[in-house]
Amino acid sequence: MVTQTVSCYHCTSTDLIRFGFQNGRQRYRCRTCGKTSRENKGSNAYDQTVKAHILAAYHERGSLRAMRRIFGVSPNTVMAWLKKAANLPSLKKTLAKAKKSDVLELDELWSFVQRRKNKRWVWLAQCRRTRQIVAYAIGDRSEATCRVLWERIPKRYKSCLCYTDFWAAYAEVLPTKQHRATGKGAGQKARAQGRRQGRRAEGKGAGQKARAQGRRQGRRADLPHYPNKALSGSTTRCAKDEAALSVERSRSRRRRQCTRTV
């Protein structure tokens, strides 16, 4: 028979009494110092080896949600580790080497701080081949913020072809020879924009910007994009057809209700 002596973790006294259970473990109260302790006390902290693997995976451009799916660690825990870490590599040092055939996809998304009127626009430049964020800028949706984004793009990526939407700021800042503006319906944008509100980006096609756009707020963009102009006649006709179809459906529902009543 093995006898195990339990001592207080605070004052090492053995004058203990049982004090209920905590998480299925026996709890004790010390008569000497009055503090409580539990049986087989252990640490819930992650092992240093596991922690190093998780941080290494995050530095390889893995998202916080990916860390939770793979390792089962909370995103808040990873963020706390990152805040405590020192001498983190800069964004430019973690980028892959650029190639002549690389294509950049520039896009912007917005969020707000506390109130919706406090809008903040996040401008992103993503490499299609590596899917890495090459540069970013936070501000308003003006030409000045777009210029900040262009200045933050590393020199080895500034010679790449750039695909954007028809926002006027891009045409003012990006070089004409490298800039290509394309709309949603052309199938040229699908991943840099991705699904808003943290949803996974889904491509629309295999066009020139098929990785940068994705679905915006989960909605499909089937109509062509016309910058700062009214919709064309064909688009208007499509809207009229939809309205006529809606009227016909309502009429059919009324007929069915009348039939059931009779």
C-alpha cells in the first residue's frame, strides 16, 4: 500500500482538511495559512514545443482561424503570444521572391470603429501566385491612402501587372502601363477581396483577377460594372424581366389560394 502525503503549495504545511472538489479534483484547505489548493496541481499552459510550432505556422501566413482548426488553440491566445514576442520579422522579410510573371491584385474593404459613421478602409495588395499580402494601408478611400499603399509595395513587386476595380484613385496613382481595371462580371477578380466579414474567399472564374475578388458579402456579382455611369439598356431590360417574373409569380400564388378556398 502506497501512502501519499499532500502538502500545502503555499506554506508546505501538511495540516490540511478536505474542502470539496474543483473540476473533478479533491480540494484542500490549509489550517496554517488558510489558503486552498487542489490535488495533483498541474499547469494548463501550452508546452513550449507546441507553442513554437503554432507560432511558426502562423508566421508562414496561416490565419488565426486556421490555427484554431489545426491546433485547437484560441485566436486570442495566439494574439497574446504575438504581443509578448519580441523581434518579429517585418512584412518585407517574410515575402517570397518575386517573379517577372507575378500579378498583383489590389482591392479595398471597409469596417468601422465603434460606430458605422467611423469608417476605416483597408487597402490590400496581394500576389496571385503566393497569395501573400504584399502591402496594406489603412485610412479613407481617397487617392492619398491609395498612394500610401503603392509606396509600401516592395520594389521587387512594383514592376508587376496590377489588377484593380474601376475606383478612380487607382488610375491616378498606378502607372498606366501596369494598371488593368476590370469589373466583377468579367470574372477577373476573386480572392484578394474574398468574402467580407471573415468568410473564406471563393473564386468566380479563372480570369486575370480570379483570386482577388471572391464574393463580396456572400453575394454573387452577375451584372457588369459601369464606373460612375447609369446602367446600360441591356441591364435595364434584365431588371424589367425580373419585375415581370415577380408579378407573374404573385398572380400564380393568388390563383392557387383561390382554388384552395373554392
